[in-house]
Amino acid sequence: PGNGWHEDPQVPSPRATHADYKKSGWSRGHMCPAGDNKWDNDAMYDTFLYSNVCPQHPRWNSGDWNEIEIACRRWAQNFNDIYIICGPIYFRKEHQTIGANRIMVPDAFFKVVICLNGTPKGIGFICRNTEGNRRKDMYVNSISQVERITGMTFFPNLPSDISFMVKNGADIKSWDMP
């Protein structure tokens, strides 16, 4: 109770609503996971804003994407301090939409993670918005590769030597991910 899905009044209309997702066949996939915000009721409540979700394939959302989110929580516990950025990727100009508000269905999602404690490291993930069910290392990319694919620049204020280290490595074993 109290964590129900709700519209974001700060987003101008038209904006995503419950009706857009209802019977669409797509899950409401969190960008900032609810499981990351159990520390505060207001933070948890805000994760259920429609501005924090994108249409995700149901098996992907509850499967591989969820497993990556769980791994990130474990990394946060193990390394005490990590930074995560994620979002949708649209590969083509024409996209499937859902609902009366024409919410675009992403082709894929990205997640980039850095840890600056100890030896700095980074890892990126590119995940197609499909059924999933693959080994996690199949989604691994360097952050530089994710930047190239998304056209975004992540962590632009890092010193150049640290930036090179975290953006060009992608060693899943150094993150201890099963």
C-alpha cells in the first residue's frame, strides 16, 4: 500500500498512465529499481512514478534485467560506493508504441556502473528488450562501447587517467558476478 504506480505531475501531458500499460503485454520496467530504495518510504514511492519506467518485455524484466539489478545491489554492498546510470535505447526511427499516450517501446536498455573505491573499474551492459535468459557476460560491454551506441557521455568529470581505466575495461570477473 502506498507504493502503487502513479503519474508524475512534473511531466507535461501527454504522459504515461496506468491505462497505457494495461493489457499492452509489456511490463513497467524500473530504471531506478524499487529494490534499491527500501531505505526510505518516499524514495520507494518515487520509484513507482511512470517517469521512472519504460515498457520492458515481461520475461526480460523479471529475468535477466532483474538479475543485473540484484548484482548491482550486491556490488554496492561489496564495494560500498558505486555509481549507476541506465536508460532506454532506440535503434530505429520508427518504434512500437503502447496506449493512448503512445509510449515508445525501447529496442534495448543500457546500464553503466563504476566503482572508484580501491582500483577504479567500470562495466557496461547493453540488453535487447526481448525474452532474455542468457548468461550475464553476454550483455557485457565497456562503458566506451555503451557511449558509442547511445551517443551519450558518462561520468564526464572524472580525471582522464581514471576515466580511461573505468571506461575501457569490462572484466565481469572483477565484479564477482555469477
